Amino acid sequence: MSEWRKLPLSLTELCIDTTLRCGQSFRWQKINDEWNCVLHGRLLSLKQDESFLHYKVAWPKSSPTSRKSAVSPKEMGDVDIQQGDDTEALIRHYFSLKHDLAALYDQWSESDTNFKKKAPKFTGIRILSQDAWETLVAFICSSNNNISRISQMVHKLCLHYGPLIGHIGDEAFHDFPSPQALTGKKVEAHLRELGFGYRAKYIAETALIVSNTKPEGWLESLTNPENPGWAPVSIPVRDEPITYKKAHEELLLLTGVGPKVADCVCLMGLGWNEAVPVDTHVWQIAQRDYRFGKTKTKTFSKAMYDSVGDHFRQIWGPQAGWAQSVLFTANLKSFSEKAGAVSKSVDIKVEVKAETESEPSFIVRHSRKRRTTAIVEQVKVENDEHSDVKITGRKRRKTRR
DNA sequence: GCCGCACCTAATCA
DNA sequence: ATGATTAGGTGCG
């Protein structure tokens, strides 16, 4: 393993402790004070202080034969002499360091008072630029699931199907398996045994589709050209230039990929910064803090999904996905000061809005020209979350009914 | 297009 | 203690 190297970086620009735990990547392991993960064929260790990100690398002794595409021959060839340079570039790419995070926080705070209020306690949260295939599979695992179990599942995928890269102590570290590695006949049954549940089928089928029915580099061809990926893959030429909408749409054709998973892949794996994955948490945030009302129906329709994303893109602009991840993290139980310290929102009564309030309501437009169903009504919320009541003492509790 | 339901699993809640 | 609910949803009818 190389010696420690360092990169000047403030905690405001990047906080790895938050960014690596907030449900973007499920593969980093914290051992003592160091974060470890295999990235593009090498074992990377990170630690951070106020002014620097420290890193070191370990390459496998013999090149892994199981995954040629993971590491280019060129990289493997001269790692001995220039691994340091290459790895710094990888880190800058992985953490999307080309974007000025402080400037973005300022911008979002200016256009959104709720963001301005929540963000100061959650600085340094960035969107990672992860491998598209890994992001796709990890988020197929995420449906109806929690971070802890998703992490276990992803770990099992690497352990059983990914190339071994190195050890830390007696712990083995594997890279993420290629699509081809997951196309075996017994993969679905095996994954079920490993506790993947109904997601076993989604993963096996998606691996088959990507590996056998799509041209080489198809997934990568959905990448935002402004934010190219790391791995040097040759990308098939497209008829039309790729757009966020098009990438999203193509991902939906895969098994186990709905709008939410597609947006996770767009945002964290394909460089589409405007993608806003709307999950149960983000829906809660939209209802509690952005005047989306409660709905009569139990399930969340595609129209509602699009409506929430569009609203946030309107407020936060072309990097809406980045802003979303900050509020998302602020809303995660595991990140609130103490479990239960987060006040619950007041129960909102929703009646179909009778009065024409000054506030616009959210209207869902059908794909054609008719504006029809008002699915999401704005609602008057007296949200003391937003009031200027100051509570200095201990946990505050909201009024319950 | 919308809606409700089943789906694997494990932890947490009432 | 045990059933319901929740956890970063999706496919199907």
C-alpha cells in the first residue's frame, strides 16, 4: 500500500463522514478512523481532518482477470510509477470536486428559506460520481429496504461475484461484479438464498438484459456528456444527443427499475444533476415543508412523482439533485441529533381546496394538453418548523392531536 | 393513466 | 409477546 497522500479540502467542501453514509454508496467501510472501499480495481483508504483529505491506495498483486473492463491495460501497466496521480484524479472525479459546493449552498439558500434553515447543520454533502452499473444494481436492491440491509446485500454481491482486490487485516475487499459476472444460470436462486428476496430476480434479469441485449457501453452512453464517467469505455454513437429525460426513460425498461431507482442512477451514476429521486422521505419533505398536501390515495402515482421533481427543479435549478440530497440527509433519522428529537409534523387536514388561495396549487398535467386532475393540493400548514419560535432547552415536541 | 395489492426480510413500534 | 408497520419501490392486474 502506498504512503498517505493528502489533498487540501475543507469540511465545508466535502464531509466524507456524511457523504459516505447518507445512502448514496453502500460499500464504504469505516475501520477505526478510516473509510475503505474498492474503487476501479484498487483499494482506497480515506481519512479527513479540517483542512485535508488524506488517502492511500493498494493495488492487487496480480491483475484481476475476471473483470477486464474495470481497469484499462494502460492503468494496470504503469500503476507502479504513477498510481498517486491517477488516484488523486479518481478521488476528484468520485467526489465530483469540480463543483464549488459552498457556492451552490449559497445559491440554494438564496432561493429557498427552508434550505437556508436546514443546511447549516449538514454541510459538505456532495453527490458522488459512481460507476453506473454499480449504482443501478445497488438501487435495485434499495426498494422497500433500509441502508443497513442494502449495504449487506451489496457486500454479498461483491464477495460472491466480484474480483478480490486486497485485504485490510483479515478482511477481504472485492470490487463490484461486472454485468457478465451476474448472468449465470443459478444467480437468481443463489441471491434468494443470500436473502435478496424478490430483488434477486430483478438483478439477474437486469444483468442479462444489459449483458446480452444491449451493445457494449450502452449504460455508459446514457451519461451526461458534461460529466463523463471515469472508466474509459467506448461509447456507442447515438442518433440523438442524450438528455436526462431520455436516459431516465431508457432505464425504466430494465426489470426492477421504476422512476425512483432510475433517478438515483441518473443522479449518482450518470451525472444528471437535475435528477431528483423521490422516495418516501422526499415525499414527506415535500408534504411537510413545501406545501404538498396529503392525498386521498394510498399509493404514489407517476404523475405525483413527476410533479414533486419538477417543483424542486423549479426551486433549486439545474443541480436540484444535489440540494435534494442535503435535505434528504437532514431528514434521515440516523442523522438527527438524537433519535426522536426530530419533531413530527402537524397532521395536515386536506380538503379539496375550496378557496382560491394566493398560493398556487400543484397541478398535474397529463401528457397531452389537458390540465386535469389536481392530485396534489396545496394546503395551509401552520408549520412551527418555520415559525420563529425559539426553543432553547431540550428536545422540542410538536403538538400532537 | 390511476389505483391497490403482493412482494423478501428484519428491525421497530404499539 | 405478537401482529402491524416501516424501511430511500416496483410489477401486475
